[in-house]
Amino acid sequence: MSQKKNNMEDVLSNIKNAPIDPKQLAPDSKFRFKCHKDVPCFNKCCSELDIFLTPYDILRMKNALNMTSSEFLDKYTETVILEKTQLPFIRLKMEESGQCRFVTEEGCKIYTDRPLACRYYPLGFGVMQSSKVEGSDFYFLIQEDHCKGFEEESEWNVQEWRDDQGISDYDDMNKDWVDIIIKKKANPDMSPDERSKNLFFLGSYDIDSFKPFVFESRFFEVFDITEDEIDLIKNDEDELLRFAQRWLLFVLYKEPTMALKEA
Ligand code: SF4
Ligand code: SF4
């Protein structure tokens, strides 16, 4: 299936220029859909998109492409400050023709590591409150005229689709980051300064720069981190990304997700 999607603006998915079925879907709501190489519209959907990337999208994609996060961000993305949060978000750059840079005649060349927005399609989704609160997310269908996948026989409910697309791994890896954004949205009058925006960018998107920031600095003289945790984040990039998000909650919101060493 050449999965793709429209936009994930506002990080929590906001589809622009797409016909959205306004009916909110529950996890057990059903829909008919299948995408495969023999559909007449194959690959038509992988262009003219506004795809916003989550931290775990970037980690997966840069590794799939054998690049550092900085190289990936420079080459394939642009940074956008979204009005509602005043925080930097990362959008995939399309070719001048409007095509996604990863689409080939055979489908998506990074299919195994395609971004969350592409996994969800033809669903859109949103999160109303902390991602840790059960039932805080909601879903809706994006029914575009060119998409013939809705004429196929396969029937899913939302939860089955999420499972099939491996979405819960992404939810798990991005949950503290989503909470940072929700907290910011809850405080619209709080305008982040340049330093906060830079920290958010570093801890959210540029894991290969975050690594020396932690390991080649006085970080562990300042923060109280156990030797076991240091070993874990040194050897496991997923754990380093989770750590970066906990660090952001601490430095941006004073959440007790980390502790300073006593002077
Ligand atoms: S990343 Fe892959 S699935 Fe997503 S729009 Fe690009 S080619 Fe399509
Ligand atoms: S338009 Fe729909 S059915 Fe066609 S390739 Fe894209 S997702 Fe699949």
C-alpha cells in the first residue's frame, strides 16, 4: 500500500484542502479502505502535501536514509513557526513539481519508516488533552475524490487500522512531546523566547546534535542522572529521544521529569 496522507499541521493533525468527513470516529468505528499497487490512483496521493513530522518520524527517516538528523533536516525539511503555539515545527519539503521526494514508481521508498501522517491516511486525528489520558484522541475520515481505496472491499475499524499501521509505537515515542505542545496551547499568552524555541528544536528534532549536547558537556554535572540511565541513553537512540522529551518538559515547564544535582 503506498500509504500517504495530507497534512499534519498543528502536529496534532489538521488537514488543509482536503474533504474531511466531519463525523468524528471512535476506535471501533468502521470504514472501507485498501491501498495497493493495482489501484488506478496508485501514488497520486503522494504529492501536494503538507506533512508535518514528529520527533520519532525524523529519527526513523534519517536512519532509513543513513543520514544524521541535521543532514536530514537541512536536505528534506523546512521549519515553520505555527501561530497557535509559536513553536518550531518541521514540514517535509516537496519537489518543485509538488511530488513528495520519497515517491517512486514502486511506491514510497521509505515505506517501512514512512511518517506518522502517511501511516494514518485516510484517517485524520487530533488530541484534545494530555496524550497520557485515555480517550483524549479522536479521528475522522479524509475522503478525497481521487482516492479509489474507498471502493475496495477491506473493512477496518480505527483501532485495527492503527494496529496495522504500527501507530502505537509512534504514540509511545512522541507522547511527552505531544504533551509539551498541548501545554503550550493551554497557555496561548505565553510566548516562547528564542532560547526556548532553540531548546525545543534541539530536543525534539535534532537527536544527533542533542547527543553531544548531553555527552560532551557538563550536562551530567548539572543533572542528577543515574549511571544506568546514562548507559541506556548512550546506547539506545530511542531512549535518548524519550530522555530529550523529558528534559524539555523540565527546562520548558519545570515538570519534575528530571532533577538537578544538589550544589
Ligand atoms: S513519505 Fe512516502 S508515503 Fe508519505 S507522502 Fe512521501 S512517498 Fe508518500
Ligand atoms: S489515492 Fe488512496 S488508494 Fe490511491 S494510492 Fe493513494 S491512498 Fe492508495
